[in-house]
Amino acid sequence: MRISRFIPFALSAFVPFLAGPANSADKALTVYTYESFIAEWGPGPKIEAAFEAECDCDLTWVGVADGVALLNRLKLEGDKAEAGVVLGLDTNLVAEAKATGLFEVHGLDTKPVSVPGGYSDDTFIPYDYGHFAVIYDTETIANPPASLKDLVEGDPDQKIVIQDPRTSTPGLGLLLWVKSVYGDDAAQAWEKLSKRVLTVTPGWSEAYGLFTSGEAPMVLSYTTSPAYHMVAEETNRYQAAEFSEGHYLQIEVAGLLANAPDKDLAREFLGFMMTPGFQNEIPTNNWMLPAAAITMELPEAFGMLVAPEKTFLYAPEDVAENRAAWIDEWLGAMSR
Amino acid sequence: MLTRTEHRASRMAGLAALVAIGLALAVPIAVLLSHGGASELSSSQGDYLVQITRFTLLQAGLSTLLSLVFAVPLARALARRPEFVGRRWLLNLFAVPLGLPPLVAALGLIEVWGRNGVANQGLGLLGAETPFSIYGLSGILLAHVFFNLPLAVRLILPALERLPPEYWKTAANLGIGGLPLFRLVEWPAMRRTAASAAGLVFMLCATSFTLVLVLGGGPAATTLEVAIYQALRFDFDPGRAVLLSLIQICMTLVVMLALKLMAATAETGDTKGGSTSRPDVQGGLHALPDAALIGLGGLFVSAPMVAVIVSGLSADLSRLLTDTLFWRAASTSLAIGLAAAALSVVLASFLVRGRYSAGQNPGSPALGLLAGLSGAAGSLTLLVPPVVLGAGWFLMLGGGTGQLLAPLMVIILINALMALPFVMRVLEPAHQNTLERNGRLAVSLGVVGANRLKQIDLPAMLPALATGFVFAVALSLGDLGAIALFGSDRIVTLPWLLYQKLGSYRTADAAGLALLLGAITMALMIVAEKLGTWNGSAYR
């Protein structure tokens, strides 16, 4: 065995990725986000094209499984992160994200933004919002749950796919939703609900994929998800179940990293985020509701969606204070 | 036979390899221990730890039971039918899961046993109300049986085939068959091998990572290994990772000691490919039960592989092959594999040589210890599973983000250690043979030291070294355990890419990738087998 012969060969294999990404434009911006945002069918590619057309820069997306995984990644990387902007946290996570000290006040005028409850912040800017909902397949389920209580206590053979609150913002959303409704009894509710859970995925994409491929008849997603099927697939097959207790609100936000290599460019992107150039891509690509003005007509399907009358939303500080304990409670209840 | 100088050099080499391995294991464990004080346990956390420890043992126990319950009758049926068409082919097929990357197998299993898979459609036609679930405990058990049933069959079958033909002649003359024959002859012959196969299967299932990660489906079906990974990647909670790692090490330690006490290692041997005739077994319609059993076994093992090929071929392979990310992942995988294999072969050679030299002098306790430790070095990686090793290095490197070389080195190191027991098992007999055959002559001719290594020992061992090397490359190529902790958009290997495609539900891409990865590792395994001494029994 002449190992010496292999060494240069082995080293040469490292070369392509030691060189790092090549930049065509002078300026470059890296944005951390979640997987489904930058999928081929997501808003990422279109927003990239629109922003690059006006910034004369190179925009690179880096995707992780889901929103909470973004925060985990930031905690892990600390100030070594190479990104300028993080897009895809939600208000449940902002207090914890600020506490890392990795974000910087954006200093932008957020007047164009308007979301339910009027959330506004000096560090994070909302870019869209939606309400969590259980989406079901009308071909398999005739009587969808009409309340969270129905969901918890329903037939255990009728399965739902949910996301892991340790990595996913919808997963965390459901955890907070259950907490809002059940309070101190949340653990018992989860224990019951766990019998109906087919699997817990790290991110929204995988869960929704399992649902649409027929592995489970229900999935945790958003009230806006049926619009996708109505518009893009022209089918009414997948519908959102309206829950009598109310729905949990999610406001998705983006923020500026203090260590951004090019802060001006990062700010320019955050500014762009509040314009129609970005917002127009949200409804029919991210299938969420825009957080600022759009210059397009919303498809008719958006008028046919479940519009929750009562909504829940924890203050960011409350989530920051309790998240770890509530996740432990969830782990304990789900593993029993 | 070695000269004094050679003995000294061999022992130094063995010692050096031991120290290197010791450091590679001790450093991460020390790091884990130093992080240990950080976490306080709330009652719900304690609850969770108890649950997953219990689940880890439960699923391993059930997996072992199921694998053996099917393996024993299947091995018996195969022993009873030494001459049917395709028997050799079937036994080769049963060797495939050993080398198949778990992720690829998981994909095939989902394809066959998922809600829309062939199996559930069949069950539905038969009137089953609730479909079989590939997620959670049932999925984990299914996957573990898929991997370990063939392994157990291949371990148990030789025990039956080694029985002298007179046994079967006598049985035929006396008209003993069925249950009495099983009780009197077959079971006593298999018992010891079956027990040690059970021990091995239990150990493999208790430390299984990838299958549980992909098929587990939530906190209710999480093993310690997966929980360690989640504590680091999901929660970034080093305290919990440390606690889990310590529980894991204690558990594997107890299991290994129990196994050591329970049974001596299985006598492994090759099957003779059906040369023993079985006059006690009737043909014709009486062959039906055996045929059905063998047919079902073959179907169970082959279906997921066929599914991987079929769905892989229907994926857009040409697009995948022109994707730069695929080539980056492939070259990274290959580089890691080559480096890990080289390291593994070097370490194994040192250990084997050192052990041989130390074993020549049974009187000395120090040398006895060296020989014993060198032998045990292989099993150490089972004791401290890759994820635990990775966790220690992960904490030491602060997550390894923003770095490139350090995490790569760690991945290479972990993969090399993972392959070590298998490489040693290939090298040890070859080394023994070489020295027995040429040792005396070399010394009498005065060809010693470096000259002898270069001119005699290494050339003679080349097939074994190459086999071990290729095998280690294949093992590393399929590994998700180490890369799961360190994978990022800068370090992408093929299994990591496949895992990500699965996560983002790019099913077609995942199917194509699985086919490519499966084909590459299979090709390497075949090369390794053809290269020489390697055969099914040398593995594990």
C-alpha cells in the first residue's frame, strides 16, 4: 500500500471548497433563512433576482431546517457568523435573539410595516405574518377537528405531522398555542395529542411534504396554506380547520447582525424588505400575509381562507423566560 | 518470527497507535466531563432522560428478539435446502445490508413500508384497517430487523452447516425430523452462535443513530444517541449532552461486560455453499414451508433495495450529476473516506504488529497488557459511539463553525476509529499468515528491518491491506453520525446532502442521491471482497 500516493490526491479533493464562493459583484450579502423560503418554489429566488437588480451586489441565501434552528445556529456560531441579515425568526424568539447580543439596532423607519397587534421593534422588522392552523385532507377526513380540544382528544388513528419546537417556529407556535389554551394542563394535553402524532419533523418543509404525499391526513401549517393548493394546484382538497378557541399568530421578522461584513448593504436589504419588490413575492410564494404594502392583487383564494376571530400571541419576554421549561415539559409529555 | 530490533520497533508502533487512540477517546471524554457540572436537572428533564434510556433498551431488546426469532427458522430452512437455485445469490444478498449506508436503506424502507408503499397497499387489500407505520417504534424495529436479520442468518447458518453429514444420515435412518430433530440436533448446534449473534445485534441496535434519527418520529421514539445529537444541534445544551453521553457509555459498558460474561465470541466461518446433503429432508411438496420462508426472507431484504434502484432511476439523475453541490459533496466524501481509511489502516497495522510482537512473549505482564489492549482497541469504538466522540470534539471546537480543517480532521478521526475493528479483523489473520510463512526464512536470510517490511511483509499483506482500506472508505462514505454534528454549508458529504434533501422533502433528488451513494458503497464492498481475504465473516 503506497499511502504517500494518496495524500496529494486526498488534498486535491479539498481544494474546490477551500477556495470559497466566487463573487461576481463587488458587494456581497449573505442572508440566513429557513429552508422553505429559498426552495425553488419559495420566494427566495425571485427576491434575490429583484434585490440584485437594484443593489449591484451578490445575494447568497443560506438555509437551515426552520426558524428556531436559525437561532440555534447563531448561538453556536456566535460572532463568527458570516451573514449580514437573519430572516425567519418570529416574535416568539426575538427576546432570546436580542439577548445573544449578536443583533444590532437597524435604525430604519418601519412606518411601511403594519401587522396585527402593531408589533414594532428597534432591532427586528416584520416581513410577513400568518395564523397557525391544522390543515387536513378533505378526502380522508370528513369531520375535521373544530377546536384544539377536538384535536387533542380525537381518534388516535387519524394522524397529524407536527414540527419540533426545538428547531421549528411552527412547532414552537403549536407549543405556545397549546399553552395558551391549556395553561398548566398543557402537559396532559400533549400526552394525549402525542398518540395522534405520526412523526415530529425538524422543519416545516418535511412535515408538509409528508402531508401532501399522503403519509398523514393532517399537518400543522398556516390558515394561508390552502390558498397555495387553490391557486397553484386549483384544488380545494386541502383545507384549514377553524378552531373555536382561536388561533396562534405568527409574525416573522428579520434583523441585522452586529458583525455584518457590509452593514450598509444589510440595511439596504432590510429597507428593500419593506417595499413591494419584496412584499409582492410573499403571498403567492411564501404563502403568508404581507407585512407591508403590495402592488399586486391578492388572488381570490385568499378571501376564502379561515379568518380567526380570536388570536393568541405571547410577549417575546414571556417566551424567552419560559421556553426552555416548556420545551422540557413537552419532551417529558411526548416521550411518555 | 522477528528479530530483537524488530520486536522493539513493533512494540513501539503498537504502543504509539494505542496512545493515539487513547488520546482520541480520552480528550473528548475529558471535555465532556469538564462541561458536566453545568446542568441542573428539573423533574421533567429527569423524566425525559429515564424515558429515552428505557426506550433505547426497549427498542434494542425488541429488535434483537425479532431479528433472532426470524433468523433462526430462516437459517434452519437454508440449512435444510442446500441445493436450490439462487441459494448462493441469496446468501450474497444477505451480505448487502451490512455495507449499505443506513440512510439509503431507510429511504428504501420508507418506499416499501410507508403509508403509500407496496406493503401497506397489500395490507389494505388483505383488509387491514390501520396501516403499518414506518415512523416511531414500529419503523425502528423494521429497519433494525432489515439490517440484523441477514447478519444473524449469516452468523448462524455456518453453525448448522458445520455439523457432520453423519448426523443427518442417522436422523434420516431413525426417521427423526421436525421438532425432535430441532430440539436434539439443530438447536444445540445453533445455540451458542445464536446467543452471541443476539449480543452483537443488541449492541448494534442500542447504538444505532441514523435509522432512529430518520424513522424515530419524535421524543417518544428517541434513543440516547439521537438525544445527544439533538441536545447539541437543537438546544445547544452541552450539560444535557454530557449527561446523555455518560449514560450511553455506562449502558454500553454494562452491555459489553454482560456479553463477555455470557458467551465466548461466536465461531465464525464461511458457509460451504451447500455441499452437505440432507437425506433427512424430504423434497416435493414438503419443501413448501421452507421455500415460503426463504422466499419471504429474500423478499423482505431485497424489496427496499429494489425500491431504491427503481425510484432512483426515475429521478432526474442527469440533473443531479451536473449539480456542483453533488460533486462537492462527492469529493468531500471521497477525501474524508480516503484519509480516514489511510489512518485506519495505519493504526490497525501498528496494533496488529504490536500485538503479535507482544504476544510472542507471554511471560511479561506489561507485554500481555499491550497485547490485550491492542486487541481491545477495536471494540472501544463500540463502547464510545461516534456521536459521543463527536460531541466531545464538538464542544472543544465550540461547534466547529467557521472552521474547516479542524472539523474535517475530527470527522476523519471518528470515521477511522469506526472502521478500526473491521480493518483489524481483516489484517490480523493475514499478518499471522505472512509471519508464519516467511518469518523464519527472512530472518535466516538476514532480510530484516525496513527492508523486510518493504520486500516481504508489505507485499504479502497487500491484498489484506487493500481490502481493509477499501472497506474503510466504503464505511466512511456511508456515515452520517460524525457529519451530523459537524455538517454545515461548508462541509457537505453525500450522506449529509441526502439527509438535507430528505429534510426539505426533495424526494426525487433524495432518491437519485440514495441510488448513487448506494451504488458507490456497494461497488467498493464488492471490490473489497474481490480483493482477497475479506468475506462476510470478517466483517464485524
